[in-house]
Amino acid sequence: MIGKGDQLAREIEKVTGSPEATWDLGRELAATLRAGHVLILTGDLGAGKTALVRGIAAGLGVKGHVSSPTFTILHMHEAGRPGGLALNHFDVYRLSDAQAFYDNGLDELVGQEAVSVLEWGDRVREALPREAIEIKLTFGQEADQRIFKIIYPDQDERGDL
């Protein structure tokens, strides 16, 4: 466990070596998610945030093609099977701060009965639940290598990835 404010968190590190492996990690992560979970993705441009979301979407079995909602800010994907989970995929890169997130009413779409994944979510962190799962993406030594630091809040009960 690592300390995070006055809240303990568990950190897991995963390394992938290709976009396909990042997609597979997303599928694996999706198997641990439940309605209302919020994931905050951070990392440089090209770090693999959207590739990870595509894998999460595949693992959840949602409807529709997953692409980065850079200009629309939000893509809502319906559950693809009865009893499945919907996905709210945000890209908040163009928002200046949490107040802009509130001003656009986006906070009302976080959590609830869907899984919410926010690319660049650190930009609006103050508007998100404390118990959000944070995933920090960085470039590795090799061209396609990516390092994922997945930080689960203490009250989250996840199995190991």
C-alpha cells in the first residue's frame, strides 16, 4: 500500500510492448470494473490512452467504434449485451479546469450506471470522485513500450491484474 493524502492506495505497474498488448491490458482491466467506476487516465500525447480505452470498451462489450472524443469531449457507448455496462468516454484535454467540467454539466454523467473513463482526467480532478482509479501512462525504453501505473484507492476492492 502507498499513502495518498490521508487515504491508502494500492499501486500496480504493468508494462506493454505494443498497441495490441495495451488493448489486451484494457480488456483485462474491464473485467474488474463495475457500474459507477471512474478511471482517470494521464499521460503524454501518444502514450496509449485511447488504445487502453478501446481495450476497456472491448472487454465491456459496448456498442460502437471507440475513438478519442477530443472535439466532442464525450462519447457515450451503450452496453452491448443485457446486464452489461455502458461506457462514458471523456477526453477533457480542451477543458481548462474542473469549473469548465461543471459548467458543461459533465459531472452529472460521471459514475452512475456506466463506467466513466476520462482521458486527461487530471485536468478536472477536483470534479471527480475521490475513489477514482488513476492510471498514469508513460513511455518505456522501447518504441512501443508503455508503462501503466494503476492506482486503486483503498476502499476499492479489486482483484490483482
